[in-house]
Amino acid sequence: MLYSAFIFFLTGLILGSFLNSLAYGLYYKLPLWRRSFCPKCKKIIKIKDLMPLLSFIFLGGKCRFCKGKISWQYFVVELATGLVFILFFVKYGALNLFLWRDLFFALILIFLFVFDLKYYLILDKIVLPALILAIIISLASGLGFLNLIIGILIGALFFGLQHIISKGSWVGEGDIKLGALIGAMLGWPLVILALALAYIIGGAVAVFLLVSARKKFGDILPMGTFLTAAAIIVLLWGEDILRIFGM
Ligand SMILES: [Zn+2]
């Protein structure tokens, strides 16, 4: 069990590292298979400096060549993906289809999280194929058709209506598609929980940023990061939370 958990953690670290690289590559339209380079001095990063977590620590968060700072995002995303992998493994305690489904959904969500956090953008070319896959996988893993449709509609309409009312100033079109995607992954009624949780997390982060004067009132926060984080939490513990509330 402990050994398997460690393997899951390592796999998560490596995939987290890959998601970081994928996000950077997609944003700057670089080839998918390329050697990673330092964004500041453009030197190719040595293989031994590509170890998730460890390289960042050994190098003190700096490039080996130019000593330019490496974003803490790399470290955090690797660690978070590793931890998410362990948590899902512990949740199921066995290698079953639900575990693979949740890990796959989590990887998509982590990618969208990183991308929206960094670039304030939700990519159609990720969200739309992910939506189709999520519909197929959810149906195949036993989510009822009606629960799926209601989940998608609630996710999409919740942001769609805000988009229309505010003429696009509160939420972007990407949030509507992301809402639909999360609805397809979670279905009814878990989608409601994810939406509520996203606003609780978003509110808490906004208060923290205002109080610590990192942001001022009226600054935009990327909604997609809260939504994706909330969706992962609901994938992990949503059913337990509903049970606590007697639903
Ligand atoms: Zn450098």
C-alpha cells in the first residue's frame, strides 16, 4: 500500500512537471516534444535539472546558467499533482476504473487551473475535446444520462447567464465551457457543490489578496482556477460532503 502510494506520488510529480511544460508550450506555440529551456537565458535545461521538486530545491529556485528565478508555480504544480494522485489512490484503495477516471479528470483540471492562473485564459482546444471525453467517460462509468445533462446545463447556464447579464464583464466565455465540462465530469448534484465551493474558495482568496494588499478592489481574479480547484475537491470528497449534509 505504502509502496503503491509512493509510485502514485512519483507518477503525479512527473505528470505535474509535464503539465507545466505543456502549458508553457501551448501558450507560446512551441512544439509539444522539445527540450525544456530557461525562459530567461534560453539555454537548454540539463537532464539532471529536470527532476520534479528536487531540482528546484537543489538549484534554489534559480536557473543553473543565468541564475534567473524559476517560477514557484513549477514546484507547486508538481507537488500538488503528486499529492492529488496519492489522495485519489487512498480514496479508492485499489486500482479500479473509477480511480483512472478521476486521475484523468484531475489532470485536465490541473492543466486548466495552471493555464488560467498564469495566462487568464481557458483554451477551447483543451476544454472542448475534454468535454466530449468527459461525457463519454461519465456515461461509461455509470452516471445517469439525466444527471449528466442536468449537470452540464447547470454548469453552463450558471456562467452563461452571468455572462449575458454582465455583458461579458463578470465571467468570460471560457468559464461557460469550463462550467459545462465540470458539469459533465461531476453530474448532478455534485456540480452544485463545485460551484458553491468555487465561490467560497474565490471569496477567501480575494479577501486574503485584498487584506495583504497584493490586489486592489476591482482587480480580476481568474474564475477558472477556483472552479477547477473546487472540482478536484468535489471529485475527491464530494459524496462525503453531501452525506454530511444528509443529501
Ligand atoms: Zn537561465
